Amino acid sequence: MLKVSDLRLREVVNIVDGRRLGTIKDIDIDVENGRITALVLPSPNRLLGWLGRDEELVVPWEKVRKIGLDVILVEVNTLTDPRYRLRV
């Protein structure tokens, strides 16, 4: 069993390009079915959380490939995958 608070401590890494996407800011949950639908990350355009627009990166749950002790591996093509999006 894994707690949501444990997930938020892990760094998210994209296995397509090896880029660190950051830590989880929020989690989208389908309450009716009791399932996680997406991981919400802070936008990489923000500089130390101070500068930049208040955007979020939304990674669909089906893009999560592996949850390890320290990292969560996701597989998204950030340029062409429409489900990996910025949300304002």
C-alpha cells in the first residue's frame, strides 16, 4: 500500500528524454471509481517557483511506467503527446 503523501516525495522523471520533471504538486482523482487519473506537476518554466506563469504540467496516470523508492518514471513525449499538457 502506498500513501499519496509518499508519492509527493518522489521526483518524476521522463524516460523518453531523461528529463527531471519535478515533484508532484497535486493528484487528480476520479472519486466515483477511486482511481488516480493524473499527476500534476509545477510548470518547468517557473524559476524557483517565483517567476513565470502559474501553469501546471498534467501527466495522465496511464503514462506512469514505474514507481520506485526515490523516483516515479513516466513515458511522455512532451512535444507531441496532447495528453501531456500545460494547465493554467
